[in-house]
Amino acid sequence: MSMRDYTYIMTAGETISRNVGGNYFHVLEAVGKINIKFDDGVYISRERGQGGSRDYERVDILSPIDQTISLALGYGVEFDGRQNSSTAGTGGAAIDVIVVNNNFIRGGALRTVSPAAGAVLLAAADGDRRQIRISVRSNNADGIYIGESDMSTATGTYGGFIESGGVDYIDTTAAIYALNDGGSDVIVNVLEIGLT
């Protein structure tokens, strides 16, 4: 049997038992939380949009409030990519929300980090960026420190170190700076990865 939707109109405190085998469940609709028990296990509390994987032959559903619920039960995987949005202040008008995620990989020119330059901006803050890849070319004599704009050799404030030939991946939307405390320029490659 594949996935199948089950809809119930439940009163507060009511329990419904369903003999159905499966390995996946998903709460499609519910105003509030519902309690679900698989076979002879314990109740777990779930709400609209939540689901999970587990093997079962029987499902018990307990609603703490009066509500109509809809569950997907069976074998397989259910995916619901809907977004929730409030319609408050719209006079009850429906709002359709369409979310389009486009991945991006943004490179740029090689950057030179000079010893006397202080903290050098490698990448500005970007709320769409999820990760940044910073690599120090292997033909450099020195590595660099990476961190915030307050790094300074004068104050002894340093970030994390990437050695010559090294690569680091950082999950951040914040600005990233480089500091060179060596004796020669360091060439750095920066690649930004994210969603728009």
C-alpha cells in the first residue's frame, strides 16, 4: 500500500484507532496539536506540517481539542512544501505565497592581503549567502587569519588561521575579514554559496 490521506472530525479527548501498516506519517491539517501512538508505543505530540518515519501496523490518534485533522499514512515519503502566511489585515483576502529558491555560487577576482593593510574585507555581509569558501594559494609564503573587522596585529586580536595551501568553509551571512601578520602579500580566493 502506498501513502493515503485520512481525514477525521474529532472532539476533544476522542481517540481514533486505525489498523493501517506503513513506515511514514505526516500531519497534513490540524488546528492544534494531536497525539499519535504507533502500535503499542507511547503517544507523541505533533502539529500541522510535522511527520516522520517509523514502522507500524496500527495508529491511535488522540485530539486534545475539537478539530478536523488530516494525516498521510502508509509506505513512502510525503513532502509538503507549502509556506504558512497570516492574512491578518487583508480583509480576509487569500494570499498566495510562492517561494522560489535559486542557488548561487559567486566568485570574484583573487584578493591580495598585504601585511600592513590591517583587516581586509573579503566578503560583505549577505543575508542570502549560506556559506563562504576561502582558500589561500599554495605558492604563498604565509597564511592569513580570518574573522571580524577588529582583528589587528597591533592589539594582538586574531581570528582563525588558514595556512598556505589551506581551504576553509564557513557557514555565515556575516562579513568576513582577513589579516596578514606575515612578511609578504598573500593571495586569497573567495567563493560565496547561497540562495536567493
